[in-house]
Amino acid sequence: MTMKLVACTLLLVLIGLGVWHSYKPLPEGIRYTGNPAPLVSPRLLTDTTRHFPSGETSLEHEVFDEVFKLIAQAEQFILIDMFLYNSTGSENVELRPLASQLTQALIKKKRATPNIDIVVISDPLNTFYGGTRSPAFEALKEVGVELIVTKLEPLRDSNPTWSALWRVCCQWLGNNPDGGWLPNALGTEKTTLRSYLALPNFKANHRKILVADAGDQFRALITSANPHDGSSRHSNIGLTFSGPAVQDVIQSERAVAQMSGASTQTFDRWLNKMATSQQPAPETSGTIKLLTESAIRDQAQDMIARSQTGETINIAMFYFSHRPIIEALKAAQQRGVHIHLLLDANKDAFGHEKNGIPNRPVGHELHQAGIPVRWCNTQGEQCHSKLLSYTRQDGQQELLLGSANFTRRNLDDLNLESNVWLSVATESPVARKASEFFNKHWASEQTDSVPLSLPYSDWADDSRLKYWQYRLMEATGLSTF
């Protein structure tokens, strides 16, 4: 009887922890919605990987070239928040060493300009949750860069089935980066059991942002790209801009520092300077708004809900599994909205074969609903962009882009994410480039390289087992997407 009472009590404790940590209040400043602001000096950046019949590959990549340019010209302040920041990757292909290039660029800048404020925020996955050391992080700290490894515990649990048990049994265990004895699934250094126990919590700071001063103004970058060697061949998209919205980016990152128990003095100092500086009225190219976490979801649903007969919605997405957005697209299709869905086939992940979940079951569902679906023609890399484009009948085009996949984890206040929404004229350079980026991937014919996308039939998968596996994984959090 006593053992039954103990077991029942423990079960109730676990259920209570699971419920509380799934719905608890968000930390202050998380789920940030910026005010609509003038879009100043925007530039859309795209990364496209082309393959040729000869077997050669061409990387038409702009995002990290812009990152290094912004770092090189900064003199006062650099703020970076990047999810994957390490040198892991497949040994079978030539990769760009983005992690070391970023580290060396920041070290060079700090040594050349000792008084510059440099803050780097990243995810604990890069130290395998404290079980290894990050060479990049150690090198940055040595030269005086302010490094913040995000504390994820205050976030809601995306996998409560495991996380409730982890909070009771394992989170109290210390971790020693020099005490590893287990093979490392994410690198070459030995790691600890504690790291593997933390991994199934499946939560992350998934943001990818940069802020830097540029002469008499500041510029921000919001992107889907990571400084990760294994990701250096992925297709990606990003937007760099100036104007008042840059302050929203800094403000949203201040909340991450505060949540992680780090000092916010550097953030406060630069926010105060920007608030009190006198800037001339900017020449604007449209309207922009910063969005994080579930504010991204709400904006995506709003864009789809407002779409009308004859208007166009184009989506390019690495992971697509969010049920309300799927249902919203079905409804828009029935209203006569022209929808095109470009998906990664979820067949490759850093040299490992994947089974197509969630995109292939979702692609089948939407194809059955009459929505045109094509697959990115990847060959080892990933179609990693996250873009929603809505072209209206009044000559305006709305874009939503950044770090967030359209999944429960990315959109329902579980991960940390950062996107921008913007509204521009369809004839503006940003809108034209966004349309060209999507259209050249959608097109089935290429004159000089193999097609950038394949018809739905090439990766069609009508498996009911995979469909319900995806639905279970999406609903419970027992997944990495």
C-alpha cells in the first residue's frame, strides 16, 4: 500500500510539473511584438546552392558575406544571437568554415577596437548542454567578448513527457565539460551522460540575428542562416535594414540576456543612446515589424486569413507541420487564393538519411487539398529558408521571414525565434528579389544547372503510418522539428 501511495504521489507530481511547465507564464520580454516602423535601407539576402550535371556545385551565397562586412565596418557595438555556432559537419563534402570565420572576424575586431562592445548570445547545444567546451566560445571570452549561453529552463517545455521527469531526476546533476566519457553525437569531444539526458528536452534559442553600428546609424540582420560549417551549403534568406526597428531587435535580445541571468547593462546603454540620439527623418521603403515566438505565428495566420480570391501566397519552408496554418492554407485554397508551397523533402541531415517527416506527410495532405507542392532538389544540403510571401491585389507585397519554421515548437512559445514582417510595393527591389528567389526555385527548367526543385511526384509519400507518426510527434513534442 505504501509503495502504491508513493507511486501515485510521484505520478501526480510528474503530471503537475508537466502541465505547469507547458503553460507557465513566459519570461519577461519573450514573445516580442515590435511596433510597425519605417523600413529604412532594406536589402534582401539570399543563399542558393546550384548543382550541375558535371557534379560540380556553385554556392551563390550572400548572408554571411554581409555578416562579415557588417562586423568589419562596426566601431562601437556588435550584437549577435545565433543558434548553431560550431564546426561540426559531414566529412564527405567541402564546407565553408563559417564558425571559425565568424570567431576570427570578432576577435580581429575586438583587438583592433578594444573599446567596442561585442555581445554574443548562443544556444547551449553548442557545448552539448555543458558537457563539452566550445573552442569558439573560449576564444571569444579570452579577448573580452561578452558571451551569453542561453538559459533554456525558464522557457515552456515542448516535450513535457520527458521534461517533467528530467526536472525531478536529472536537472540537479552538475555537468563537467572536461569529464566526458561518452561518444559525442554532435561533435568529436567526449561528453557526459548529463548532456544526453538534457537533449530530449528539445528546446532551443533558435534565433539568428546581428546588429552592428554602420557609420551614423545601426543595421540589423534577421536571417535563417547559422554560422555552422555543416549548414554552409544550405539555401537561406535574410533581410538587413536600418531605422527604428533595430531598437526592437536589441530590446528583444535584452529579454534573452535577462532570462539567462546575464547582465543587461550593455543592452541598456545602447538602447538609451539610440533613444536619445537625434536622427533625421528616414527615407522609407515600406513598413517593417519585428516579431518573436508566437507573434510570428499570429502574423502568418493573419496574412493567410486576409488573402482573397486572385491573390498569391508563396511559402518556402524547411519544416512545415503546424496544424492551424495547414488548415488556414486549405481554407485560402478554397477561397481561390493562388498558393505555391516549396518544401525541403526532409531526406538529408548533415550526412544522415531522414524519413521525410514532417514535410512529406504534410505535402501529401496539402497536395490532396489541391495546393501545388514542389520539393527543393537538394543533394546533401537543406532547403533551409523560412519565407511566407503574400502578394495583394493593391500592389503591396507582405513578407514574413527569419528563423522560424512553421512547426508547433517554433511558433507556439517553445523555442526562441526571431522574424520580421514587412510590407513593400511589389515593384520594390526587396519584393522583386523575394519573388525572383522563390520563382527560380519553383521553376522546373534551368538552362545551366539541374532544376532547383522537383515535382511533387518525385517525393510523394502517402503513408498513413508516417502521417499519424508526424501528428503524434507534433502534438506531444516527441520530435526534433
